[in-house]
Amino acid sequence: MEGAEGPWPSAGKATGPIPGTVRPEADVFPRFDEPLFEAVRRAHPTKIALQVPAGLVRNAHDLAAELRRAVDRPVVVVSRACFGACDFPAPDEVPGADALVVLGHSPIPNVPRWAPTYFVEMRYPPGEAEPLAELLVQQDLPKRLGLVASVQHLDLVEPLVRAAADRGFELRTGAGDRRLAYAAQALGCNYTGAESIADSVAGFLFLGTGRFHPIGLALAVDRRVWSLDPLQGTLEPPLDRASIVADRFRTIARAMDAKRFGVLVSSFAGQHRGGLASALVEKARRRGREAEILVFARLDPADLVGRDLDAYVNTACPRIAIDDAALYPRPMLTPPEFLSAIGELPLEPYRFDTYH
Ligand code: SF4
């Protein structure tokens, strides 16, 4: 199967931007600078709420001061932790604000917004692609790979595809669903761009830092995932997917005899799957189990302590169950894992909880 947007650039053939890497919306900015300020000015906001991810908290107040000076409007900083474009502040969190500036994330196109919202992706300059492509040669990677990048490194995708093509590699991106702003983008709950080309590649290359996305990508596509870190200039071998899946199977097994489940539902605009939660409750009851819906905005493990519930299924961010399982007092499942635990789905193959 060929990728949806082929043909792909090869040595000496410049074909323009790589599909899945072009900025899709007028309210998305690569950096925190004048084009953003000008767009915010044009909206004539009364008050602006600024949301910054954990990695930028140290700079939050300098950035707020800069925005205030540039736009000449009051700015409030949203202090609760945020993890994605899924959990931008709700109106009652930022009283009086009528514009939002969200740093460090690209938009999730199918999440509705209640006010003009400006996403500042904080992209790194593309840097040197040639030494990174050389690592593919040195470590003898398969010649045809899928490519997925964290949003901060999307500007490096095109130079990397070309540098890899010069060395005989074909790096592909696919076509994702409407939760992805860019098909080549890594979003911790949705790798549909990668899934669309998984049958046509020998493995995947993740361009970015850390293990969060390689874990999610490997679970979603069931392929080897190499991690290419453009900041360190390193190429890491694939992580051990089988042991991660085995951990998940153990958690599912612990929940199989649960009599009463808590079904967790977040009120965040981009994490709210109330319909799914109701459907899961129905399925649990049809299988002779009890199930209660618990609602929250941001889930705090302390809120689950002391409850007379045997296990949980989480319909909010899929990564809570996978990455934070150790923080919770009872087994925490994703919806597909829950369906396996109550006998609605076979245990294998392991199914990633893709949030569409
Ligand atoms: S739901 Fe989770 S993985 Fe998806 S964007 Fe939000 S924080 Fe990231």
C-alpha cells in the first residue's frame, strides 16, 4: 500500500513541502513574536488568558509581560498544569478573558473553541538534517520507514526526508484524521497518520525527544520505532513493545474479576468522551458488572483514594492509564482494555486507545 500523498521526494527532486507538515490554520504560529501579537490585536480582546506547558513555566511571566506590552491588554496566566491542546482553559477558569494564547501545542482541529484561540507551537529551527540522516546509514535502518515528529520539530521533517532520500531511504508520512493538525505529527492519543501507512513501511522513525511518543506510537502501529533526537543528535534503538504490552495485560488481568467499575470522564473540551462512557457503562451492566461515571476536569490520583470501586476505565486522556498507572490505587484501564477485561473483546491483539 502506498502512502496517500505520494509520490515521495527522492534525491535531486525537490517537490515542495512534505505532506502533513504545512501549517493548516490562520490562528497557528510557529513562534511567540510579532505575527502572533498582530493577530491578537486584530481580535480586540478585553482580556487575554495565556496557557503555558510545564516546560515553559519558568518563562511564563516574562512571556505574559511581553504579550501585555505588545497587545496593550490585560493578560492572566493559567497556572494549572496543561498537557495538550485538549485541555485549554474553560470560560469559568479565566473569568472575563475573551481570547486565549496556548503555547507549545498545535490545535486539535475537531475540538470546539469558545473564544479566539491562538496556538503557538514553539518550533525549533530546522537545524542540520545531514548528520541525522547519516545516523540512519550508520545503524543500518530499513530503507522504507514511516516518519512521525513532535510538533516542535516539524520544520525538520522536510529537510530530513530529503537528506535521507540522498542516502537511499524513503521516509513516509500518512494521512491522519481530524484530531491531527498535521499527518506527520505525533499526538499522544492519536497516531492515525502513522497507522495509515503502517502496512507499507518496515518500521517508524520518531523525530523528537523522550519516550512518551515512541511508546504511544509503538502501541498504536505495532511496529519497531526508532527515536531520532535532533537536540542530542542521537538515534535510539526500538523500545521493548512486548514488555509494555505484557504490563498492560497484567493490569487487564487484575481487573477481570472487578465487580464495580468507575468510568472516568473529563470535562476538558478535548478530553470529553461522555458518549463513550455511557456506552461502556451499558456494556458493563449487560455483563453483570456495576459501573458508575465519575466526572472531573483534571484527574488527581488522590480523588480516587478510599472509593468502593474495584477498577477504573478512563475515557479522558488515553495516556493516563498507560503512563501513570502506578499513581492509581486500583487497576486503570483504557476503553479497549476494559472491553477485554469484561469479555467483550479478545485480549489480543493489543489495541491502543486512539482518540478520534
Ligand atoms: S488527550 Fe492526552 S495525549 Fe491527547 S493531546 Fe491531550 S494530553 Fe496529549
